[in-house]
Amino acid sequence: MRCFSMKFLDKAKIFIKAGDGGNGCLSFRREKFVEFGGPDGGDGGKGGNVYVEGTNRLNTLIDYRYQQHFLAQRGENGKSSNKTGADGEDLILKVPTGTEISGDWGGIVDIIESGRKVLIARGGKGGRGNARFKSSINQAPRRADNGEKGDELWISLQLKLIADVGLIGMPNAGKSTFLSTTTRAQPKIADYPFTTTIPQLGVARIGRQEFVLADIPGLINGAHLGRGLGDKFLAHIERCRILIHLIDITSENIFSSYEAIREELERYGASLNQKPEIIALNKIDAVSAALAKKIQVGFRKKYNKKAHLISAMNYDKKITVIFYEISQL
């Protein structure tokens, strides 16, 4: 098993500028014993492009917190003797897979594969040297073009974590405990709400199959409107293929808590409420077996859904059954 740790930043806005093209050269060949040398000004080099490339080696946008301006290299100016200036070097910005890019063009580029490289800003073309303008009626042209300007724009980066399974539920439902028990992740665990303030990732394994778990900070009524930790982390659930909905079986309003989370998923949109869901009634070690069974039956009758009885502190057969169901979905 592996674990992920991060200084988490999931949004950034940066300015990018592609390189300008180099200027064309205005030059005439002047050599001893060479009569009528003619124009020999070379073209300017092309400016560097700006690309964004996805990588699995990153899991946060922290690199773009303290530096917001990124410029590709300018093309070199043309030179005499018909020498073309060198092209500017391309700039490649690395972002975690799962990053969405939006900008002035009005669309969204989604980087969901490691190694995918997308052109965001195109470098300017190099200017033409005066040798380009020589003709039968203009043997000594005194014209050379300046290089074109490279594209420049502000772009917004938003990271939506790519995970197989998302752990959701009210604060203190036991999501962090579940993650720490089933993976090598070491999230903060305490007996007060909102101990998890950033998503945490861990890798669980059943047999030869591995899948990534994401512990999403606790949701409350009105999360989609910004209450509690707000909808800041609801976006990370979009990438999850399956949801494990953890419910504290010792809470007073079990059914209303379940319905509140389901309502938040529906109001947020993005089809979160349509994702496969596994319900787990947690902390059964704190109630009697009879009460736990009664609540489990109540879920079946009220929602026609199966609810697993687990204690997140113990990685036993009950949790293994949940992982087996995930492997079959």
C-alpha cells in the first residue's frame, strides 16, 4: 500500500505569455572584391509556445501559489549572412492529473491523463529579413519585419482529485479513521468536527486490485451554498467512481443526516447523486447489536438500500465485504 501527503492547493490563477517572434534583420552583404553583394538579412526565430502537461507526480497546485507569471522564451532576431534566429524554447507547465483549465477562450480543457500535453498559448512568428523582399525590380530592399507577438492570457487552474472511491458523510462520521485503518494514509483524527480540512488520499488493496480512497472533508446542510467548509471540496467528488457514505450510528438523527447529505449531492449537480453508493453504519462498537440491526433494517425498509454495519477502527471482514463490492462495480 502507498499513501499520499500534500500541502494542498486546488485552485490557482496564473498569467502566461508565449514568446514573441524575433525581428527580421536588415543587412547587406559587404565583402572585399564582391560587387553587388545584395541583401542578406535573415529571418527572426519563432517564439516559444506554452503547454500544460498532466503528471501523476503532483497532487496539488502549490507550485503556482507564489509564482503567477510564466513567460516562454522569445525568438532570436535574424542575423546577417542570411542567418535565421533560433526559435524560442517552449515552456511546459506541469499540473496534477485531474486539473481543469479555463481561460478567456471560454472553454475548459480537462487534463485527466498523465503525459497529456495541451497547447495553451502559441508563440509569435519570426519577422522576415530583407533578403525575403529582394526581387527583379527591388534589388536592395530596405525592409525587414518585426516578429509577431506571442499569445498572452490569464488562465484558471482547478484541481479535481482523481480517486476511485470517495468517503463522504457528516463531520465526525469516522471517515478519517476509516482511511487510516484501510490504507497507510495518516490523516488527522480527533473527537471534534472538521478535523479534516483538506482531502486526503490513500491506496487500499483487496487481493491484487488496488484503488484510491479520497477522504472528503465533512459536509453539512447548505454545503452547496458555502456553509461549513462549503462546496470547495464537493468538486473532488466529481472524479470519484463510487461513494462510501459513512454514517455515525450513535447520532440522534441518523436518517435525516443521510438525507441531508444526499440532498447536498443533488443540489450541487454534476450527477453526484447518481454515482454508485455504499452505505456504511459506523461505530457499531458503541451501540448494542440489537440496536445496530434495527437501524440496518430501517435503512432497508425506508430507502430499499443495504447498509453495512462496521467499526472503522477495525479492519475486519465487514470492511473487506465493502471493498469486495467496490471491486465488482
